Amino acid sequence: MPEKRKAETSRDDEKASECCRVEAIVGIDERGQMVLPKDLREKAGLVPGDKLAVISCREGGSICCLTLIKADDLAGRIKDILGPMLKGLTGS
């Protein structure tokens, strides 16, 4: 692999590791509940009573990936995405 391509791949790997990584492996009990480790909850700023949206990704008809997003953050992201679109539709 050319040196330039190796450097680009290395930077891409670094960016991916900053963004997404395995933080913990959790189990699911007989009631379908799981516990997020305390250190992960603290890093994410999660406190009792917080709501999380579960986002699923499908591949080949099956769910292959689940992502948790704080519900308040999700609402803000939707507003950021849809707000400009709605303004464009209404001419406001």
C-alpha cells in the first residue's frame, strides 16, 4: 500500500476510534433488562430518570446494530434537521 494511503487509513482509523468504540459488554436478564456500567453512565452524563431513544440499523432484514441516544438530544437533532426544511416549505 502506498505511504500516502497508509497515512490516510491511519487518520481514518483514529477518527473512527474517537467517535465510536466498544465501551462495555452488557448482559440482558430474564426480564429483558440490562445495566449500563456506572463509569459509562457517568461519562455519558446519564442520571436516574433520563430517557434514551433506541435507534436500530437493519442489514439483510435483521437488526444488526442498536444505538442509544439521550431522548432530549434526539429531539434537538430532529429540530435542527427539520427546522430549516420546514422553513423552506412554509416560506418563513
